[in-house]
Amino acid sequence: MSSTGKKITEKLSAAALAESTGKDWLGWFAVLDRWGAVGPPQRSHTEIARHLREEHGVNGWHAQSITVGYEQERGMREVGQSCAGTWEASASKTVDVPAERITEAFVDESVRRRWLPDADVTIRTHRPGKSLTADWDDGSSRISLYLTAKGPEKTTVGLGHHKLDDADAVAAYKEFWRERLTELKSLLEA
């Protein structure tokens, strides 16, 4: 397996995939190769995921995971690259506060500066306790925030950074957002 495929399989082990779907990574890659997913003509992400769901009974989450893993393994996309060819980084953190406090920490500039100093952020939309989108660096890229309440005082923050330049930017922003969300957690839980 290539290093790209290895990164995907680290997220979901071959054993866990086989237990859930009846095949491991190599088994699913062989199925998709026989079907002609790489082409010619090359099948789209949607076509591959649909084939897994409709022809092989794979649930939606696993169909997406297998499709992304296959696309990365076969050089159809790189880690951090969306099926549209754009580059995206993501990070998540569980914070022991209500979801609304997390939204406030993004929207209130004085609070945001305490955990995200020097950031050029323009809020586009926000639904308190639910989600937020913002332009980053004068709109050259964009962030999206999704909040999942895990109880009255616990929330999982999922952050996506979209429209990045390349794989190097994805790696840099993954690390940046891990650090910043850790700082946000420390600030809000203090």
C-alpha cells in the first residue's frame, strides 16, 4: 500500500472495516478495481460511493470512507484534497462547555483574540450553538464550524478550513487548528 493509502487505513483499521463491511481495505480496493473505478473513464466520487451502497450494501459512512481511501490509494486525490480538487484541513476537540459559549468565542472579537490572536476573520453566518462560517485572510480561504452537544456542558467542535493552496497548507493548518482548539478549550474551561 502507498503511504497515502496507509494514512487512510490508520483512521479505520483493516480489521474494523472488515468487521463492519465484510471486506478489508485491500478487498474493497480489488472490488473497485474490477468494477473499473479508475477507468477509463475514471468514475466520480459520487459514482464510486453509490456503487458501494447500491451494489454492495455498504452503509453511507463506510461507503464514503472506502471511496476516499480508494481515491487516495489510486492517486485520484491526495490526503486533504476534496473530490472537487480543492484542499481542506480539519480538526476537532471536545470542550466541557455548552455549545453556545463556543459560538460566542468565535463571534466576540475580544474573546477570539485571546485564543486566536492576529487572525483575520470575517464572520459570514452563525447559528448560536450550532454552526458558523467565516472568511479567513480577506476571503482567500474559509472556515466552517459545526458544534455537536454531548450533554448540557460538553460540546464537540468540528472545524474545517477550506480553499487552501496545497497539501503543505493542509498540513500546516491541521497543526495550527489543533493548537488553537486546545487553547480555546483551556480558555473556556478555566
